[in-house]
Amino acid sequence: MKHFKTGIIGTGFIGQVHIETLRRLGNVEVTALADTFNAKETAEKLNVPHYFSDYKEMIDIMKLDTVHICTPNNTHFEIAMYAMDHNVHVICEKPMCITIDEASKLTAKAKEKNLIGGINFHNRFYPMNNHLKNIIKDGELGEIFSITGNYTQDWLLYDTDYSWRLNSSESGNTRAVADIGSHWMDLAEYVTGQKIIAVNADFSTIHATRKKPKGIVLAYSEKNTDENDYEDVKINTEDNANILFKFSNGAKGSAFFSQVIAGKSVDINLQIGGYKKSAEWNSMSCNNLIIGKRDACSEFVEKGLGTVHSSTKPLIAYPFGHAEGFPDAFKQSFRDIYHHIEYPDSSHEHADFDDGLHEMILCQKIFESNQKQGWVDVP
């Protein structure tokens, strides 16, 4: 396998997950990181040999093959453009950026420079989701007529919870939709092979004003802040999104996305209705799949080489009884992206920049639908 040198830009919670996961691939060296906050401390903690406060300096000096962008959404466009202008492949956290125009330009640049762009929609790479995709393709469920589910969290439940994601200037027009809803929509489309063609959305925000700590706030931080260290800020992004969907092959569906449901750290549910059978996957039991039947007992399918579709077997690293979860899905996502970089003419399962552009269009149309309070077509 080709050996790759990569740099990580942004080293908060998700950036550190990227570093730890990439090391499991065996052929990717995390040679540098860049962050405006605690770069030296993070590099020492994670044993990354080089660190920078300026990502441009890192790209100019380190002769990287790839960069991983793990920074706030409003920075993705500039960073990705700079990397591609220097002939560096880009792996980007979702959403791809904050506007359709930015996403279009990034997609065009990657094609112009003949570079691979990957978006880390890692939920595609849980083995049972890939298995579900393959049995739907084989017709086991019959024609699909219903696609429903949710993605709920609780980390922003209190008015003292704060993140840059709450601010539309950093996160984009939508927050819950772009941050977590994009994962669900990508998964629903990937598994079923159907594209969303129309949306009808209704948003709500439970805290119109939040208390923002005056210091730096990291995602999922448990640091306690004194009441005197807060300032009140107005919130212009949604906590909850209820959305109806129409799909390209005739299916209809709905989803609920929320970051304020107590007790739901990460709860992703996808339920598919077909004329023969149904299927349900939940992130809380990600190694299992339930196949529903009308005239027989429902089938409980556990991840294993003996139970999954033949095309899914390469995604399984451990035998029955050995769970593969969040970091394993990241590993398989990155493995697929790096294989695509090494063999650009090969087929791939990962989300690319075209998929990232599509998700930006979906987020914008959902935003417009909420403003209109009615159906909006998705081109």
C-alpha cells in the first residue's frame, strides 16, 4: 500500500478522533497538526511530531498528501481551497461548508485539479448499514415506500450549554439539520438508493437566548463555568427540526433532528418500509439489524462474517460478539477514502464532494421550507 503523510487541521474532539483512527490504518502517518488553540499541547499529548498555529504554514512546509479538516463550518471552504491549490487531497468533516456556492466551487476545484475530496459521513460504514444497502439492492425488502427515523442528542439541552455551532455565522443557516440531520439524510439516501426530491420542514428553538462562557468552549467539554463568566447571546439556529420528505423512487418519509432531547447522547434511528419486509437500524445497537416480517417472527441479524451480505464482509474486522462502533466506522470510512486516493479510477463507498454539495443543497432547501412553512423541491 502507498504510504500517506497527512495533516490534521482542528484538534478538538473530532480532530483527535481522526488522529487516533488514522493510526489504525497502518499506511497513514499523522505527521503534523494545525490549530489556533493548544496546538503544542495537543501535539505532545497525541505524539504528533510537528505542530502549527497556521494551517497554511503547515501545508507550505510539510509536503502533505492529504489534510483532514476538523474546524468550524465557516472555515472549511478557505482551508480546502488552499489545500487543493497546493495539490493536497482533502478529507472534510460535515457539512462540507456553509453555502451551495462554496460547495460548488470546491467540487469544481477537485475535478479541475484531479484530486479526491471525501466527506466523513461515517454512518455508511457501520457493517449493518452496508448490509442493509445490499439486501435492499437485491430486492429482499421489496419496493421501498417508507423511509423514516430520527437523530437526537442532548448536549445542548441547557441554556448554559454553548458551542460555536449555535451561531449561524459559523455553522451556516441550519444547525441541527446541518450538524446531525445531514448524517441521517446521507445514510437514508445511501442505504435505499433513493434521493430526496422535496422537503417540508418546521423548526423550533427552545432557548432564544443562551449563556455563553466568556472563555473558549470545546465540544463535549465538562468544564464548570461560574455564573459570572457568562454573557447572554441571542440564538438564530434551530434546536429541533421536523421534516417530511419525498424520495426519487416514490417513497415518502419523515425525520426528527434535535440536540436537546434529554438522555439521548447519540441516537440515530432509520426505519425502512418495503412491500415484502421492513428493516430498522439504531446507533445504540449498531451491530444489529431488525428485519420485520408480516407472517413470521422478526429476524434479529447480528454483525458477523456468517450473517452479512457477501459485499459487506470487507467492512468486518472482528468476529461475532466483538462490537464495532464509532471509531471503527471512522476507520472504514478513511480506509475507503485513502484507497480511492491511491486508485482514483476504482469504485468507492465513501461520500465525495458531489455528495457534500448535494447535502448543502438539502440543508438550504430545508431552511427555505421552514421559512416558507411549506413544500420546497430539491433540484
